[in-house]
Amino acid sequence: MAKLKNNVMLQFSIITSIIIAICIIISALTISHELNTYYIKLHVEMYPSLVEIHINHHEEVFSFFEKSVEDPIPLEVELIFRELLSNKSIFRIKVWNNKGTILWSDKKDLIGKNFPENQELFHALNNGVVSQKLSRAGETEEYSNENLSGLVLEIYIPVLYENRTIGVIELFEKNEKLTQQINKNIILIWIIMTITGIVLYLLLFIIFFNAHKRQKRTDEELIQTQDATIFALAYLSEIRDIETGKHLERTALYVKLLAIELKKHSLYKKYIDNTYINDLLKSAPLHDIGKVGVPDKILNKPEKLTPQEFEEMKKHCEYGAQVLKEAEKKLKFQSFLKIAIKIIYSHHEKWDGTGYPLGLKGDEIPLSARMMALADVYDALRTKRPYKEALSHETSYNIILQERGKHFDPVIVDAFTCIEARFNDVSKYML
């Protein structure tokens, strides 16, 4: 499910396939129905003429429709109807009066019956037009004893006399050629629609794939530009500091290592995800951006700062946070700046509440700032400064342990102890 959620191409393929499949099915069924209806209508058009030829100029036939069911059928009328059966395609005839009752049929047990739900019959009676019904032989109980298979066409031909419908002659046709043609039509239409659907899908896929590639390339360029801009902004504050080297990259990697390790912890496994880690990686280099507001004489002073100077130095947290808050106001979506502001403002807070600028304690300190605090101190210990030499990894490691529960979150220190060798590798190879 996660793979589907994050894969735009897979989502497009599935959704497009479903939509095209639905369109193919609907179109194929609709076209097949319309084409078959048209083809059957053309086929049926010959039967009214056939019936007219047989009954025309036979007044006794027209009189027969006015008689009661109990009245015997004249022999000459029955011969006319049976003559219609001589057509090889017709295997049954029903003759209906205008009340919907069967007056005659080659199947004698049907005579006298009435079928009030026969819509095609009453359409022919009421509107005086030919109607038809196509069904499979196995679907109707009436054909069960006829040893039939395939399609059966029922044709309802109204009998008109003196401008009124006096009855209907129903012909049952079993036409192998018609059945074959209808089946061919259906198969051909499904083949055409399937090929059309596949071609359409491929065209849409190629168009979307190319657009997706362009968009992805643009997104990657924007991300790279964003990352470069973030780093340049962060480096702007560092360039005024006497500290050199790759402090920004190292601290970002330390924080990332801590976040990945903390993700395994039950307290944070639901909170820390890949998006959080990526935002953290972008935010970490900005942690000292507020130093741009600190005077050079304080920022680059080799000796210990006076209490007044230290108070001024502490303001870099507020300066940096305020800068990013103003930037965040310009955005209409949630960005990594939210985490960056927390890191900038609170990375000098201490677990025991003795840090600055607010003296936050324990879980009051944002998790991102707690990780940044350990990463920043470790890198400061391992880096040579004008007022101190660089400490070894072992010494730095022991200092971090001593500050467990004081300066640093105990859980984060425990995570650090699990990956301290990787901290050492980053420190050695990124000097």
C-alpha cells in the first residue's frame, strides 16, 4: 500500500487501466447492441412482405382474427399459416388476436393462452409496427423440447385491416447465418475496442511518463537549488566565525544518524519517518544562522566571553528563529522551516533546564533540538578552536556520557552510544 501511495506511475497505470477497461466494456456492449439491433432490423424487414404475400387477398384470414378461440379454424386459413412454416428458418408460428390471445399455433397446446407480460407483442398491437426479440434457446422454457441451440429471433408482425391492427403474427426464426453474423460482430467489436484501448493506454502512458520525467527532473533541480540555497544561507553565518571546516555537513550527518537510530525506539518509531528525517537534514545546517546578528568582536573573540558578551551571544537563537519565522509566513504549506525554527531556537536548551534562551526542561525541548544539541556539542569537542585543541573521540564520548540526564536527553545519549563509532567515522573523514 505504501508503495502504491508513493509511486505516481503505478497509480497512473492502475487508474488508467481501470478507466480504459470500463470504457472498453461500456463502449463494446453499447456498440454491439446498437449494431446487432440495426442488423436484426434490416434482417426482419423482409418478413412483413413475406406475411403480406401469404395473407393478401385472403379475406378469410382477416375474418379469422375476429373469431372466438372456440371457433374451428378454416382449413384454407390453416394452410396459409402452415405455408409460412415452409420457410426453413421459421420453426414456429403464433397467431394473436388484438386482445393478446393465441388463436392458432403449430404447437396446439398454446392455442387459447394469453401472455400479458409480452411487451413486444403489445408494442406491435398498440403501435402497429414490427417488433422483435432476440434470446438464447436455452434461456426460454418454451424451446426446451425443440432441440435448439444458439439464438432465436421472435418477430411480431402486426396484421392491419381497414387502418386498424386486428392481430399479430409471430414468427420464430432459428437462423444460423444470423447467429454467426451477430457473433462475428460481437467478436470484431471487442477486438477493435480492446486494440483501441491498448493503443490509447500506451499513448496516455507515454505522454504521462514524459511529463512525469520532466516534472521529476524539475523537482530534483528545485530540491538541489533549495539545498544549495539553504547551505549557502547557513554558511553565511559560519563564514564570519573563526571556525573552519565542514561543521555544517558534519552536524547534519550526526543528527541524521541519531534520528535513524531513534526511529527504532518505541517512543519515536511513529513520530520519526523518512519525511521527518529529510526535513531534519535540511534544517540542521541552519542551527547557527542567527550568528549573523552577533557582532564580530564577540563572535571571533579568542578569550572567554564576559557575562555581558555571553548574553549577547545567546541572542543568536532568537535572531535565527525570527528570520525563519518571517520566511515561513510567506509559505502557504507546511515546510521543513517549522523544524528548523525549533532547532535554531532551542538547540542550546539543556535536559535539566539550565540552558537558554527559555530554560526549557526535559520533553519541553523539541526532539529535533535535543538531537541537534548533542550533535553540536560533539562536533565542538572534536574540532580545534583558537581557545582549545580538538579532543579525541574517546574523550568526547565520555564527556557526552557524563552529561546524560544533565545537558542531554538520556534516550538520545543511549542512541548515541549505539552508533558512536559512526560519529567517529564522520568526524575523521570530514575534517
